[in-house]
Amino acid sequence: MRYIFILLIASVLSILAFKYSNNSLGGGELMASPMDVSQET
């Protein structure tokens, strides 16, 4: 269970890091996933 919990936390942190980096650099269009596009519209 610990390994699964650690993997979940790592995945969430990586996703948040990618979103914040894309928003700050303005390159969200290059790495935007279909879910992000659907949320923006």
C-alpha cells in the first residue's frame, strides 16, 4: 500500500508541476491534454 500511495502522490505532484510550468511559460497549448482543453472551453 505504501508504494501505491507514494506513486499516487508523485503522479499528482508531477501533473500539478506540469500545469503550473505550462501556465507560467505560456506553452500550455503545446502540452495541453484533451481534459485541459475541455476544461478551458
